Amino acid sequence: MKKNYSQAILLISILSLTIAFLWIYLSVHFALKKVEKPTLTQEEIKVLNPDLDEKVFEELAKRYH
């Protein structure tokens, strides 16, 4: 009795690819669906001072020149 290995390999290949694509799709779907809202502390919320201290830039320029 001669077995047809090429058909069995083709079937296993198709099933493996289908499972792999399904696994990737579900992983991406659940990763995108999962939304975590960040919790910010009061220090992170406070407004930053937009004024730059020019003395710092002058000191840096002196170091590298």
C-alpha cells in the first residue's frame, strides 16, 4: 500500500499556516483592544516654566569652545 505523503504534508502545512495567522491576528487584536489609561501625579500635571535660563547655555558654550 503506497501512501501519498505530499497530500499529508500539504494538509499539515495549510493547517499550520491557518493556526499561525489566527494566532497572530488574535494577538494583535487583543493588544490593540487593551487600552490602559495613564495615571498622572500632581507633579506631572503642573505647568512648566517656559522661560529658559540663558546662563546654563553660556556655561555649556564655554565648556565646548
